[in-house]
Amino acid sequence: MKSRMVQSALALLVVTATGCLSPRTESLPMHTYQLSLDAWHTEARPADINGPVLLVNLPQAEPGFETPRMVYFKRAYELEHYAMNQWADTPARMFTPLLVQALGQTGAWRAVVPLPGSVRGDYRLDSHGFALQQEFLQQPSRIRVTVRTQLVDLKESKVVGTRAFEATEVAPSEDAYGGVLAANRAIATMLDRIASWLQECVRHSPECGR
């Protein structure tokens, strides 16, 4: 009996000592960021009351980018993620209201409406392959945003034009926040290009492309 008591005491001592010596792990705060129109400086114009109505579909993310986690590359083809930094939502979902707002401010449309909804439209904008990534393949690092778009004439049930867009911006610092600042500038550039392209498509310009 005495031997068992000694063994139990020694086991308890070992467990206690192990607990005292084990390093304390304190959780670090998670930093969460948004995409915004702050870097988009185009002056808002009144809506064209005789203009067409544009419906905007939620962009479909590129495989591997359907997550709020912030993606970066240190070598080609390998996606990595920041551990303590994230987006408030997936970049594709955050891009949608910015796209709707920016297109609505151009004055080229009677209304710009996100889907799903009950509003009948004249055109529908579909987007897929949306990706936002920070690339450390060179110094300084840069943000790259890509998306492929398609404009559909709903009355004629035909594709008016398709276009792939890409925007890059150099990050002001080699960290997640530097990527956020560059991402917002890149998004602003992309919004300008998409807005101009859509106006060319509605005017049936050859610049719209197929």
C-alpha cells in the first residue's frame, strides 16, 4: 500500500512539473480587413432615366479563392495564407457591392441591381474566375486581381461581349496590411476598366469585343 502511495505521489509530481514547464500559448488577435471604394475617385453622375437596367450576378471565385483567408504566393502555383490576417468576407462577395455602386455612379444606367432580385433588366453582367492575391515573387510584392466578365443582352438572349480584366498594384509594405492597401487601389483600377468596357458594349462599339 505504501509503495502504491509513493508511486501516485511521484506521478502527480511529474504531471505538475510538466504543466509548469510547458510554454503558455496566448492567442494572438485576428486582423480583419475590407475592400472599399475609398480609392475610387470617379465623380458620381445622375442616373440616365432613359437608360437600360443592368443586373449584376455575384462573381464566381477562382478555385482556391472561395475563402476569407488572405492568399499569397512565394512561388508559382502554391497558395499560402496569412495566419492572423483575413478578409471580412470572401473577396468575390465583397467585390459585388463595390461593382454595383461604382457602375451606378457612372450615370450610364437607369439602375444597377444585384442578383438575385425581382427587378427585370435589359442586360446582365456575369463574372467568374475572380481572384485576389499578394505575390512575393519579386520585391516589392504586388497585389494582382483578375476576373473574367460577360455581358448578356436579356431581350435578345445573346452575349454582347466578353472580357478578361487584370489589375496589379505594388504593395507599400511587405505584409498583409500593405497587401490590403494595394488591393483597394487595384480594385479601383478594375472598376474603372469594367465601367468603361460596359459603356462601349451598350453603344455596340467594336471595342466591346467577343
